[in-house]
Amino acid sequence: MFAQILAALSMYAVCRLLDGEWRWSIAAALAYGFAPYAFAHRQHHLDLTFYWHVPLCLLVTRWLSVSEGLPMRGAKFLFAIAVGFVTGLQNQYYTFMFIQLAARGGLAQWVRRGWSAFLPALAVCASSMLGFLVVSLDAIVFQFVHGRNPGAIVRNYGDIEFYALKLVDLFIPFPGDRLFSALGAATLVLVALLDQTPPIVSRRQIEQTKRAVDSDRTFTKEMESRLPLGSMVFQLPVVDFPEAFPGACYDHFRPYLFAQHLRFSYGAVKGRARDEWVHALNSVSAAEAIGILKRYGFAAIYVDRAQYQDQRKELFKGFTKMGMSVAQSPRGDLFCVFLNSN
């Protein structure tokens, strides 16, 4: 919700700075804040929903491109540098889009007024790259230490086209007289709300979601109360990360939402050595797997029944017959085996 509010406020502010009429500025802000793009991504693409800074990027790009460009002094230049740095801290898709636009604006000024006119754009691009390096430093260091991993994420042109932010999503009607302007803006807001927002969620669906969340919270807190601080919990089934298809490939992140002092196995990037030994457990017996996990220091096994066709009923009974302490979630969709309890 905060992401949508920020997007609307940013678009309104930029429209007003560019002398847009307040009615159309509000209409554009609401259409932008509720763009279908914001709702097309799921929880693993949450950071893409924070596109509030894109109107500010376009404003800075305009400053760099038109007329005499952006002087390297004053509040406007400092604001542009700040926008560049903040953009670098956001999702890299937006960062490199902004850098390309800013650089093209600078090149246009170079052609008009000489190479020194390119320096403001260069400074803005450098501030954006600095922000990107700051937020990516941990990944850069990890790659330097452990080497490249080209198999982790693979992209294709189909995904780029499907998820792209298109101009039609930001459609603004032509201006007219005062009466038409007011009615037209109100109509656009109504159309945007009816056409672009997700379907209405029923009270029953809300209650179902609440019960699921409460069940996860209760179950995770019980695990945490029965395990020492910092305990490692191994999660079944073994699921690749990132982008394991088909199936609920990110459901193993659910206990992360409520645990404060536990560490979970899910999230190791596929293609690394630390991920390979996990898959090796599929070829050994349950007793051998438990022994391996204990040697690695795991204190519990977390099982998501919903990701198995047979709900792992026999596995649950097997752990119980072995005399191991087992806890279930209130909904019965999760259970945890405590390895050091027998």
C-alpha cells in the first residue's frame, strides 16, 4: 500500500512541477499509482512494485536533455544527484533504464554545446552507479570469492515483454475546457479504479488468509520456543532457489516472516556447492538423512505437506514411531520434527 501511495504522490508532484493542471495531475497520479504493472508481480518481485522514483527520474532526464541542460551547481543539480543515487538503490531494472536516458540527454547536450555539457549527465549517472554498487556490494564480494554462477537466473525476451512498463498504462487524456477537464479527470480516475485494480476480495477469502497467517505464526513461534537460539531448521521438500517451477516455489519463505532467532535451509542459490549436498539426501534412507543433518548441526526438520501429493502422512507416522517429538501447525499443513528430542 505504501508503494502505491508513494507512486501516486511522486507522479502528482512531477506533474505539478511541469505545470500540469491539478485535476489532470491527480488523475495521472491515481492512474500511475494503480497501474496494472504494480499488481502483475508476486511476492518474489515485491521490489519492482516500488517504482515511485520513476517520475523523478523522468524529471531529471528532462532537465538534462532540454534547453541549456542542467548546470552543475545549485539545488536542482543536488536534487538530480540525490535522485540518481536513490535510483541506484532500487531495483536494477529501473537503475539502468535511468542511466541510459540520462546519458542520452547528456549526449544531446554534447552535440549542441560541446563535451563539457555532458558532465552533468555523467555526474548523475555516476551517482546512480554508486548507489547500485552500494546495494550490490555483498553479491559482488560473494562472486569474487566463490566464482560466477551463470545457472542461477536465466531470462528470456518473452518475460521482458510481458513485465514491461508500457506507455499505455500511463495514458493521460487530452486537455479541454474546465467543465470537461473536471468530468474527464473524474472519469479517468473511475476507469482506472474499476479496470486496473485487482478483483474484490470477499470476507471469506480474507478470513481464510487470516487463519493461514495465524496458523503459520503460531507454528513458527512454537518451533522457536522449543529450539535454542540460532538453531538451524532443514526444510522439506528440497526446493531450488531461485525460480523453481512448477509449484509453490517460494512457500518455504513463510516461517521467515515470524521467526526471530531461527535459521532455515531454504534460500541457498542453486548451482553452488552448499546446494548440491541437499539434493544428495534424496538417495539415502530417513535414518541416514537424520544422521547427516545432525552432523551438519540441524536441530529440526520442517515439512510442508501441501507440496507433496500424499501430504506425507506416512512420513509423519514414521517420525512418530521413531519416538521423535513432532509438532503440527493448527491447520495441519506443516509439521516439525525435533531431532534432539529422542
